[in-house]
Amino acid sequence: MFSWDQFKRQVPILALAIALFSVTNVFLRPIQFALCIEGGVQRGFPLAYYSQCNDARGLLSGTPFWNPGALFIDLVVWYLVAAGVLLLYRRVR
């Protein structure tokens, strides 16, 4: 079981991971082949966990596609990146 001290050490990692996850979802395109010919919306980096295609008129149409496995991978990737960044920061400091 986690003690309070172990939890307190995880808070900065979780905060940085959530910030990285949020910023990269807005500003970076996912790594995958285009699924929509006319464009659309894709969220997630490095993998797209959500996508919805445009129709010929440029409007969002169709059923949104959610991929919970890709969402889990995205969260794990950004947690590991945040843990690595904070580990380097603590060693340099």
C-alpha cells in the first residue's frame, strides 16, 4: 500500500503528465495514417484515441471512434516522460 509520502512524490509527476497530455492533444497531430479523406478531428499523441470524420460539405458526421487502448498508452507514455523529466531535474538540481 502507498504511504502518504509516496503519494506526495507522485503528485508532481501526475500534474506534469496531465499538463503534457493536455498540451500535446491540442497542438500535436497523432502518429497514424489518415482515416478520413475529407479531414476531421483527431485527438491524442502519440496515438489517436478519438477521431471523427468530415463529410463532403466539411461538417463532422458519422460515429465518433474511441480507442480506450490508445488512450491508456497515451497516458502511460506521458506519465513516463514526466517521471523521467522530474528525475533528471532532481539529479541536476
